[in-house]
Amino acid sequence: MYSGVVRASQRCPKCHGENLYVCENHQPDEDCSNLTHPFRVTAVQLSTEETGGKHGTSHRTHVGTYETWICAACGYTEWYAVDKEGLLERLAKIRNSGVRLVRPPAKPPYR
């Protein structure tokens, strides 16, 4: 199994290729077939006023986007969440936001 190293190393961990496509992911708009909008990491049922986010409406906030890194030689692909506003961290602190942070258990002190 390959770990997420494409973006950091800018090399494919599978074939060591150096030619990579980086795609900002968009999806078709629900209301108009000629429009697209960013593929969001999540949408929460909290207004942009409540979350401090810049994208969404008075009823919900759209959080982050995805970018995809694809090796031009072999097609190996990695997806990355991009959260320029830092909303995931903020939402993890709001109860019932639908976003939570999972941390490893604390290690006992070394003796």
C-alpha cells in the first residue's frame, strides 16, 4: 500500500513518475447544466454566520474543496482535502456540526 506522499514529494510512489496532473475538482450544478461548482469536502447545516465561513448560505456552510493528484505515467491517484479557511478545526469544536476530530489515545509517560 502506498501512503499519501505524492503532493509532498511530487513523485509517484508507485512508478516514481515525475509528471503529475493536479485537478481542482468541480461538479455539475444542480440547477444549470452549463455551470459547475467546487466539489466540497462537506456541507454543514450551520449558517456561514454561525461558522465564520465564506462559502454557503444563511442555512448552511460549504467546507473546503478537494484536489486530485494523478500520475501521468501510471494513473496512480491521491485525493487531498483543502481547507484554506480552517473550518474543519473550528467545526470540530461545535457540537452537532457533523465534523469531529479523532485523536490517538494519549501515551503513558515514559519511566
